[in-house]
Amino acid sequence: MIGAMEPAVRAAEARLPASRQAAEPVLELRDAAVRVAGRTLWAGVDLTVGAGEFTAVLGPNGVGKSTLVKVVLGAHPLAAGEVRVLGARPGRAGHRIGYLPQRRSFDASMRIRGIDVVRLGMDGDRWGVPLPLPGPRRRAARDRVAEVIELVGATAYAGRPVGECSGGEQQRILIAQALVRRPQLLLLDEPLDSLDLSHQGGVAALIGRICQQEGVAVLMVAHDVNPILHHLDRVVYLAEGGSATGTPQEVITSETLTGLYGAPVEVLRASDGRLVVVGRPESAVGGHGTC
């Protein structure tokens, strides 16, 4: 969960005309590059994400996919280029960003209910607990929690201890937590990584529906593009200090990936429609790449 921005900045944004707010890109990176410990992880990233668009960040392990998310959050600086998040510098629009970091499953002994996990997304950054007093604000918070739980399809089990929920159910509850403050940008760091194929498909379809119905822009780090392929508007492929950005049809091709890696890479389509990259030991596009 991201902290609130400064009141002055919040007030200034509230004065912007609605047409301008709607027209501004949610996220922009221009010729962006990142260095860690003297090594360039990626460079030349040019990306524009609008409201309701679904973008995946792909690439093998260690190329800086999660670091790109940290850049958007303002937790890691760029070495070159520029980034704008909701019209401001990174870290200045936290109240309009939902964030789901990498995670493992909740321990089976965790007794906190799913509904309480979602509610933490609304007021978990405040000290103490809400006063048990009736009022419009409390009713509005309760209604919003129920609304977002229904949106992600978790109504049937949100009242159970979260440790008793399956991995897919837990992930839906955490997505609801990230959505409860009505963000304009949702950052998801490998949300499908620990799920089986059936749950991967369900969560991927849910994220695609959130983009369409809620108008939320999604930037999602993924190791396998196949579960989300049909929901994507564009991809950012990171590899060995470089990058390629565009639609899936433009980027996930033999020609583009060969140029990115500087070595022969072949993209194959299996009989079930899944994409497989051949030529690298670790593929971000389904299955296992082959050297």
C-alpha cells in the first residue's frame, strides 16, 4: 500500500479540468534506463499507458522487471530518461496507485478474515483501529469493501480466515485490497507465479475485466505471457540491458527477440495456441526456452 501524497499536490490535481485528467497518460517512460551496482539492467524503454490499458512486463529472471515497478513507485531512480506517473513525478500520486508485490501464500494458521485483509487496503496505513460508531464514512467504507469483494468474485469466501483460502482465492482478495481505494493505476508483480493453470486463467481474466469495466490501467510483471496474452494491449520485453515495447504481435516475434538478444531466437506457437521461445535458457513466454 502506497502512502498518501502531499495535500498541496492533491489539491492542485483536483483543480485540473476533468477533460485534461482523462486525456493525460496514466504512465509515461521516455528513453528510460536503470543501473544497479554499476550494471545497466535495461535501457531505451519508451512506454505510454492510458486509462483501462493492460501492459505486461516480460523477460527472463534478473533483467529488472520488478525494478521497473519500483521506478514507477518512486522507490528506485532512473539512470537516464524520464518517467511520469499520473502526470507527476514517481512517488507523488501514491493514493491513486494500487500495488500488489511479489508474495507467497498466507500461512494456513492465519486467522484474519479475507474481508479484513481487503479493509486494510482502505485504512491500514492509519494508526489504531476504526471506531465502532455508525456514520456515513463508516457505511461508505463498508459498502466499498463489499463492492470490491464482489467485483473480484470473492464474496463466497471473504468471510473465512484467509489462511484457509486457496492460492487463487487469496490472490483475488489481495487484488481487491489493491483496488479498494479506486486507483487509476494497478501495479502487479508476478500475481500468477504461485498459481496452478486454472487459477492463472481465472485471475488473468479478472484483471482484464477490471481494465475494461473499471477503467484502471494495469502494469503487470509476468514470467509467462500465455495466461494473459489475449487480454494485453502491449508488452515491455526486457533483456540484457535492452528493451522492446509494443503490442504482443510486434514484440513477441523471432525477429524482434533475436535483435534484442543479439542471438538467434525463435518464437513458436504450439497446437494449443501457447507461445514458446526457443533459443534462451529462461523464457518469459511460456514453457521452457531451449539453448
